[in-house]
Amino acid sequence: MRFVINILVLLSLLAVEPVWAQTEEAVAQAEAVEETIEASEQGEELDVKQVVLSHIADSYEWHICSVGERHISVPLPVIVRSQSGEWHCFSSSKLHHGHQYEGFHIAEEGAYAGKIVEQTADGEQIRPLDFSITKTVAGLFVNCAVLLLIVLCVARRYRNDQHDSKAKGGLAGVLEMVIESVMDGIIIPCVGPNYRKFAPYLLTAFFFIFVNNLMGLIPIFPAGANVTGNIAVTLVLAMATFFAVNIFGTKDYWKEIFWPEVPTWLKVPIPIMPAIEFIGLFTKPFSLMIRLFANILAGHAIILILTCIVFATAKMGAAVNGAMSAVSVVLSIFMNCLELLVAFLQAFVFTMLSAVFIGAAQHTEEHEHETKQIENNTNN
Amino acid sequence: MGLLQPELGLLFWTSLAFGVVLFLLCKFGFPVILRSVEERRKFIDSSIDAAHEAEVRLERVTLDSEAIVEKAEAERQMILRSAGEERDRIVTEARAKAEEEARRIVAEAREQATEEREQILRDGRQQVAALAVALSEKLLREELRDRQSQTKLADRLLDEINSQTTNTEA
């Protein structure tokens, strides 16, 4: 257990050591685009867009690096349900280079480019039900395991605590500090008197996003997958908040939506305000989803593009390439630092907005009264 | 745009993973830590309260003892002062009494002296009178040894008396 914790600490150190992370990333990226470089040496241009998108988008195998002609990648299980209703499960290595396996192959172009499609008898391409463990899913699992390990190991140290136990040091101390700041900074003030009920969910959301963001910044396998920069992941998170808000919403909250306190003509013949409020139900989680997705995606894209400067300028001569490489490294270091901040900030913002939405749905007349009284007292 | 289309498989796996993580952390993770931290916070708060109370109490005790010392000091001062006053008063009183006594004794002595002097004077006068009478008796006896002289004296006395009476009648 001790060993595992040490490894985890090392990994987290990696995340806060941008220079190292940067070099590693540069190496990984360099190898990732080597193939393209070779191609460009043969007269083709480096396709930066392709490089960036191939990292950002999901894939069926986890590409680590390429050495010369050899591609080193981790094959991942493909789980698909064919048209006939059968489930197929096989390694993604079977689909290399457009190979077809059991009637499935990865589409090169068209609407399903990059996805597994099924070739039917009449030559049509159909998208099967695809539950494959893709790179994002694998990364997600790794990150979840890391998160569970960290939190549960720390929780184990707390289990037999007495009320007069001393404060913990090490990882537990760090985690406790973060938990405390999230509790005191976001959850208690935003959710209000009911905060105990929602604190575990909000903390889980915070740490889930935070760990995934940080792991996304570490460029070495098994970290480095673009998890929170994938819209499906953020959609699930936003849905979780949506359910937390609406399932536990009070009567007053629903009344505010369908019969808000506005002039009657705004709601009786044409329910303008109720309609707006109702749409607001969905735009709130939607904004959560898009915000997290776009921020992390953009961060990954910028770092990759900055790294690609090195290879894009490779043909312009040693002087230009050297200068631009230096610029690229400096900018990448800066961006990695910025992304560290963004990783925390986005987790923080997501949790805070979730807490605010939940707190708004918890509001009742009494609470309002109470909070007003408290405000009055504090003002006095 | 492929990036903006959530994949069904990914949605499923994410929901599953997040669900499992949420369940595990909500059951075994955060509540344990939160409870412990909360308890520790309460303990620290109560300890601080207790420390404050002890401090206040100590301060009060210190104040009390200081007050007691001060009071004792004041009492000592007062006792010393009153003792001095008493002493002065006694001395003054004694002096006054002694003076009065002395004055009284002097006065008494003077009175006695006066009395004695008068006594002496009176005694002297009596003795002078008795001496005069005795002398005149002796003189008379000497003078009136014969009959003739006695008659002469008687005559002369009678004359004197007569003249005296005439004088008074005149």
C-alpha cells in the first residue's frame, strides 16, 4: 500500500512539475508525430491538424509512440453489437491499417470516420452499437482507479480516528486541506443549510474532474488521455448535477419555475416566464458541459499545437528550427502552467456552479427568511 | 463535428465509472474524512473555548489575589497610621493631663502657702497682742503698787471717760 501511495505521489508530482512534464510531453509528442515527419521528409507536409485531432479525438488503441516504422501502442478491447444482434469482443489490434475483422473495420472517411463500422452484404456501412473500451474509456478507468486509491487510502487512515486525534500529514493532509477549502469555499456557502446531504456528491465531482484534468496533463502512458475534454464525459457529469438539482428540488423550487413571482401577464395567456425558466433547467447543465469540455479541449489543443511548431519548422533550416523550438518549449512550459491552473479552476467552477444550482433548488420560504435574518444580523 | 457528438459507448462507460466512483466515495470516502475533520474541528473549538475559559479564570484569580494583596497593604497602612495617631493622641493627652496636674499642684501649693502665711501672720499678731497685754499688765502692776497711784489712775480714767462722753454728747 505504501508503495502504491508513493507511486501516486510521484505521479501527482509529475503533474505539478511542468518542466519535467513538458519535456516528457515534448518527447512523447515528438515520437507521436515522427511518422508524419518521415512522411513530410518524403515530400509531404506535416499535418498539424491531423496530429492534434488524432490526440484529442477518441481512438480504439492507445498510441504511445512510434520508433521508426514500429508503432508502439496498447491495443484495447473492442466490444460491438452487430446488426444480427450478436456481441463481438476482440482486440483492436485486429483492425490495424484498415483490416477487416468479423465484418468490422474502422471507417477511413465519411460520417463515421475513425469509428468502427460494419460492412453489410449490400456494401453499406452501418454504425454498430459500440461499447468498446476506447482510449478515453481506458484513461477514464485509470483516472478513476487513481482517484479511488487516493481517497480510499486516505479515508482508511481516518476510519479509526477519535475526536482528539491529531491532524494527518502527507497525502492525507493535502487531501484534507483541499476538501476543507472546497467545503468552506464552495459547498457550505453555496448549498446552504442542507449541505451535508450534497457534500459527498460535490466533493466527488470536484475530485473526479480535478484528477482527470491533471492526469490529462501528464503525457506518459497510462495518463495523458483527453478525458474531461470529451463531451460524453462532461455530459455525464452535467447530467449528474442535473439529477441532483431536480430530484432533490423543493416545492418552492418547482413553483419558481412554473409560477414565478412576476407580473401575471408574463405567465397567464402565454407562459413566457415559465417557458424561459423551463428552458433554463436544461441550459444550466448544458453550460456546465460545454464549459468544462471546451476549456480542457482547448488546453490540450494549444499545448499540442505549440509542440508541433518544432516539427512544422523542421524543414526551414537549423537556425529557424532551433529558434522556433526554443520558442515552442518556452510557450509550452507557460501553457502547461496555465493548464494546471485551468485544471483546478474548471473543477472548482464546475463544483461551484453545481453547488449554486443545488442550493437554489433547496431554497424554501423558511430558508429565505432564515438567510435574510442571518444577513441582517451580519450586517448589523 | 465529431468532437461535439457524445458517443453512446463512452456515455455508458463514463456513467458506469462515475457511478461506481460516486458510490464508493460517498460510502467509504468522503463521509469518513468529513466526519473525522468535523470532529477534530469541534474538539479544537471546544479546547480553545476551554483554554479561553481557563485564561479568564486565571486572570480573575490573579486579579483577586492582587486585590487581596492591595487590601492587606491598605489595611497595614491604615493600622500603622491609626497606631501613630493613637500614640500621638496618648502622648498629647498624657502631656495635657500632666500639665493640668502640675498646675493643680502648684495652685494647691500656692493656696496652702498663702494660708500658712496668713496663719503665721495671725499667730504672730496674737503673740504680739499677748506680749503687749503681758507687757502692759507688768507695766500696770509696776505703776499701781500704791493706793495713791491707783486712785490717780482711776480718776484720770474717769476723766477720760467723762471727756469722752462729753465729746460724744457735744
